[in-house]
Amino acid sequence: MIILDGKQTSAKIKEEIEAQVSVMKQQNKRTPHLAAVLVGTNGASMTYVGAKVKACQLVGFESTLIELSAETTEAQLLNKIEELNNNPEIDGFIVQLPLPKHIDEQKVLMAVDPDKDVDGFHPMNVGRLTLDLPTFISATPYGIMELLERYEIPTSGKHVVVIGRSHIVGRPMSILMSQKRAAGNATVTIAHSRTTNLAALTKEADIIVAALGIPEFLKADMVKKGAVVIDVGITRVPDASKKRGYRIAGDVDFESVAEKASHITPVPGGVGPMTIAMLLKNTLLACERRNP
Ligand code: GUN
């Protein structure tokens, strides 16, 4: 069994980006600049945004963190987005999700300039993805594609079962793997909460992407021997034995599934670190597009 090491792979990607930024600086080109908007004080979101800003510093990007209170109105947030859209210093920006309940998430995502939408959440970019046009691929599915590619996992003609149909992971993942591209050309089944007899599907799968957000959902008896297992889950499960009061659990029962899988991503250290590397890659791309 081979561990798909997202920590090591993302470190490699960050080194590659850092080298590209050095060259850009030598050529007196603009340094890529990412902004992140955080509304409220959701613990996980604060951790993720902090990690994104830190990663920018590591590769030599400029970064701006905009922290807004949980009471921020939708109109105020839309104003901030308009400001970022019009700020020539900013190459790309993200609005960290989830947003407080009184703010319409879709309205906010649609307000982001598609050319600065390094999360790839704008309908224009999602549409471009479905049409195989150049776009910003959202970070989590992009990171999984990169892992499959860099570990040279055969995907052409393989049966992929994606569990979960979220806009951020499951849906784009199913599109990417069906495309004519590296780590693509697969036959894809997208399963979700209404799927009947899910285990019958997963037992047939050559590659399983578990992205449903239920800790340790995928058990060994649902997996074919030699399958490739990608775990997208990151749920905080209360655990009194831990100092911080919780542990991070994936959607895969790692201990038992690892014995059957040919390749598997750990949690933490698998898909998670890849998402940050891919956000940086999208920011670099946004900067290059703006300064050809
Ligand atoms: N919340 C969970 N994942 C993401 C992500 O990739 N981008 C943003 N903006 N928010 C998220």
C-alpha cells in the first residue's frame, strides 16, 4: 500500500511556485497578490485562512487578510468584494466559506470578478470547467487531480465512484475525472445521500473519492482489493483525550481500508495540504494572465 503524501507533494509544488516567483521578481514583474476575506470567527475557517496567508508568505506572494465581524451585512460584504474587484494590486481573492446565515452565499460568489476568482466558484468558471475551457479549477478537486497525476495512478477507462455531490468537491471532481485530460478519461459514478446500495458501487470502483463529510464512513468491506482511496473528509470529532478537545477525522476508516487499498490519502496530510498549494497555483495563474 502506498500513502499518497499530500504534505510532501504540496511542499514540492510550493517550492516550484517559489522558484517561479523568484524569476518573476528578477524580471521586475509584479509579485502575485492573494487576498482572503473572512467573515466571523468560525474556528476551522480561521485556521484555513491563516494557513493560506502563511503559505503566501512562504512562496514569496503578497497577501492581504480582510477580517470582518459576524454582523457584517450582505451589502457591506458585496461592497468589499467590489473594492477587491477594482483594486489593481490584487490578482486573486477568496471569500472563505461558510458565510453567516444572513448572507446569501451564491450572491456573494457571483459578485467576484471571474478573472480574480482563484477559488473557481463563480458560475462562469464552473461553466468553463464543464466545457473543458481554461478556468480556475477549485482547489480541492484540483489538488486531488494533481496527486493522482504526480503518483502516476492510471485513470483512463477506470471506474471512479465519487461519494458526495457538493459544489466545491464532488460535482467538479466528477467532471474533471471524466474529461480528456491527465488523470482523466475515467468512467465516473457520482453517488450521494439518495443512492441505493452504495456498497455495491464502491466495491466495483477502481478509485473511490470519499467527500460526504461523515467521519469514517467508508469501511473496508465497501472497498475492492487494490482500489485507490481518496479521503476528502476533515471533520472535527470531539475527543476529550486531546488537549484541544477534538480530533480530525476523515470520511474513510483508514486503519481497515489501508489494508485493502493500493493507494490511500491520510487525514491529516493527504488532500488538505494540496488544496492550499493549488490555491497558490491559481493565484500565480491569475497574476500571469493579468500581466502577460
Ligand atoms: N471552505 C471550505 N473549503 C473552502 C475553499 O476551498 N474555499 C473557500 N473560500 N472556502 C472554503
